[in-house]
Amino acid sequence: MTTRRKAPTFDLPNLAVHALWAVWIATLIATWSSLGWPARLGMLALGLWINFWNYAVLHNHMHLSIARPKLAHWLVSRTLGIAVGFAYRGFYLHHFNHHKYSNAPGDWGRFEEGDSVLWYSVRSTLLAWTPGSALMRHLFKATKTKKEVIEFLFDLVLIDGGIVLLIALQPSLGLSYWAVLLLGQTGIFYINYAAHDGADGTQKARLAITSTSRFYNTVFFNAGYHQAHHVRPQAPWRELPALTAALAKDGLVAQDLVTDISPTSPRWVRLLGKPRAASLAECAPQQT
């Protein structure tokens, strides 16, 4: 169908975005005390964008490591979890459950009929931080080996303990950073909603929406080609446009689920929940 290329040992574009987060968090911590609130808010706004961008990197890394040597992979997994605020091992289990069911029954993070995008996104974010929630019980049950249990617990301590420590040492910084994580995660769950609104996880040709927006796919590593990604989850992000074209020839890309609008477009947000074909037709003239 498509020619498979060997994945690079280090995926430099993805690692560059992650390095941007490392520079941002180090600068934020080092300069926080000396900054006034206008500058702090500017740094936090920048961090929110970087946080959201790093989710695309985390997503790619879970499917095909962006740092393949064993130690580098482990370290990048942890730092990406910190960047986005998700315990890496837990989110890995959550994400591959999503791929198994594609928002159909059985998907722990699926949205139900009647869920507004705002309610779904906020609820999903809060559940990820709630001990004893149904989601957390699913995640602990899904850890099949001692190593996975230890990694999951370590990642939880790393994320939650790090935030508690930061709040204890410098409350304004810790609470502000936590707010960035919560807002970023709300955006992440919005993207999941947008990528599956009107799709059908029980039909292979309708697993997800395809956005061909040049802006979105350039910035977010071809994340708009979400149908192809669900059909072949381990395909490298660089191959997704060609894979989408090949799948379309085989009837595995529903054309009423294809648009040139970015999920980050305000117009896409406004049209969520409407019949998918009508929504895409209304969106079609604009590209973001």
C-alpha cells in the first residue's frame, strides 16, 4: 500500500518541540520570582501552547519512539509525561484502549451521546486527577506486569508529587503551573472529541475524522490524518498523508468525514455536534 521507511533513532522535529518545553519550564522556574504578573501571565500563555504542542509529541512517542535507545526512551517518556501532566504509563494504557475501541463502547475515554464538548473535556480532565475514579480503576486493572505497576506508580508520584512540591515551595508558581496543565489537558480532550465527532468506531472506514489542513498537519505532525492513524496506528507520522490517499482508494476513508479545516479553527468548534456531512460542507471554504 505504502512504502515503509525505517524509523529514525532520534526523531529530531519531535525532540525539538520537547526541548522547547524544557527551555520554557527551566526559564519559568528561574525567573518567576523576578517577574511581574503581566510577564508571568505571558509566560504561562506561552507554556499553554507549548504544553498542547507537546501532546502531539507524546502521542507520536507512544506509537513509535522518538528516542529509540532504551535509556533515552525511558527518560523521554517521563519528561513528556511531566510536560503534559499525564502519568506516562497510565496514559499509554488509556490511549491504546482508545485505539482498541475508537470511541465505541469499551473506550474508557469515550464521549456519550448528548455530551457537550465543554462538559466532556472538563469531565475527562478532572477524572484524570481524581483518585479512585472509574478511569483510575481501569488503569490499575490494565497494568498486567509488576514492571507496569511500578512504572505507573512512579509516574503518578512524579507528576502529582512534583506539583505538590512546587506548590509547597512557591505557591503562586505551583498553582499557576497546575492551571496550565489543567487547561492544556482540557484542550487535549477537546481534540479527541473533535477527531471523533460523527465517526463510528464500529466501522473501519469511519473510525475518525480526516483534516487536511496544511497548518494543522505541519504544526502537529500530520495529526489531522486521524482516520489513517486509527487504521494503522504504528505508521510513522511522515507517512500518514500517503497512507490516507492509499486507504481512500480502498474505500477506507469516508469522504463525508474529510475536511480541510483545522480542529483548532473556531469555526470547527462552533460546528461540533452538528450532522457531520453538513458541518464539513459548511466548513469547506475556509482553511486555518
